Amino acid sequence: MAAVSMRLPVVRKAVGPSAPRGGEKHLVAPGDTITTDTGYMRGHGTYVDEEKLIASVAGAVERVNKLVCVRALKTRYNGEVGDIVVGRITEVQQKRWKVETNSRLDSVLLLSSMNLPGGELRRRSAADELAMRDYLQEGDLISAEVQSIFSDGAVSLHTRSLKYGKLGQGVLVQVSPSLVKRQKTHFHDLPCGASVILGNNGFIWIYPTPEQKDEEAGGFTTSLEPVPLSDREVISRLRNCIVALVTQKLMLFDTSILYCYEASLPHQIKDILKPEVMEEIVLETRQRLLDLEG
């Protein structure tokens, strides 16, 4: 008979409020008055009633000069030009692929907006259109950059750089887009032996760090070699650490993920998902981030 793991109830320590990166956030609920000053402009997530600026969604208040908006804590992905996203091909159409990117509408990857295999530069022909399913087919995961936004809000992607393209072996974690911190780069090779792509759309890809990057493939060849057990353990630990950070509502970026990984090392991989262990390692991560800022 298999052994059953049981945990007794424990009294959880109250976690005091701590200032997140970038200063204290002003959190509001729908209907809360943000300000009565008429000099502010109304942004997303707000409306004006009786000369008061009121929140229409639950989230954090953000001010840019005189513009006030509320960034929702739980929302679909709203694309911005230049964002890095991870998506899944859902449909192959004429001269384009439909991509699921956690937004309200499917994103679009045009045949003309991608590198051909080998990085060849030429006009796309009818033969390329017939071979589209050889490049990408339904179910394939890709990394891409937002090229433009259509008038209906749909996102147009491109994979013209060799760092983008089809994703091979790894683990996909889906989180709220509001928890992914915007940075100069969203591709990180972590010193623990794995790499992550932090998609602005909340899709995070964890994969073994490649020994050498094949620049001739144009982003279409995927390694199908067996992944060593040590790499799989690192990837699994990173995945559970990201789940712990998301559960405790801590922002995701390379430093927070690495600190959480280091804090989790005394625990077994499966134990990271226990609520009391989550609280312990995220509390240690939060404290190290505060010490780093101080």
C-alpha cells in the first residue's frame, strides 16, 4: 500500500506589509475614489462621477504626470508594441498563423513577418505558402515580438530575429500578465542551469540552457534529445518556485525567481507546493529583495 503524506494544521504567521519594488502601490477596488482633484486626466480603469475620479476595476493605481489609470490585478493580456510573448499556434490560415497569447482575440503571425529556415531573405512564394505547416503547425509553441496592434485590438507578431521562433523541450507556466515585470530583456540564462522566457502575456517558458546556439536554423529546428535528469529537476524546481511566487503575488523577474530558487534548495521539489513552505521561501525571497533595494 502506498504511503500517504499528511500534514497537521499549522498557525500561519501574519506577513506584515512590505513595499514592493518601485515603491508602495495604491490598491483600489471598483467604486473607490482615487482623487477629487480635477487636474488629473482619466486613464484606463477609471471614470469620472461628480468631479471625482473613481476606479472601475480592482488593481494598482499608476500615475504618469497628470494621467491616472488603474492596472487590473487579474486581466487578459493587452498587447503593446515591442512586448515579448510566448504563444501557441491554434490555426494555420492563408499566409498567416493564428496564435493564442492569453489576449481577448487570437494574435496573428504573418508568413511575411518571420524568418525563413536558414535565415534566407527573399519574397515569400506560393511554395512557401504550401509549406507553412512544415514550419509551424497547430500545437507548436513559439516566442515572438509584438509588431503592431490592429484596430480591433488583435496583436500582430513577428519572429524576424534568430532569438525568436519555435520552442522545443521545456515547461510552460501560465500566470497573470500583471505579475510579469517589464524589463529590457525577457530572455534569461539563469546560473542554476536552466533558462526562462518571461512572456509579457503571462506565458513563461522554462527550458534547459543550450550548450551552443544554432544560428543557421532560423528558429525552426527543435532538439528532441533526451533531457538529463539533473536538468529536469532544475526545471521542475523553477516551475514550482514560480507557482509559489504567483500564489504569494510577488512580481516575476530574473532576480526574484533566482532568489526563490535558492531559498527552496533545502526543500524537496514536491514540498515547495505545500502552503507553509511557499510562505517560508517567498518571505525569504521578499526580504532579500528588500535588502537588495536598501
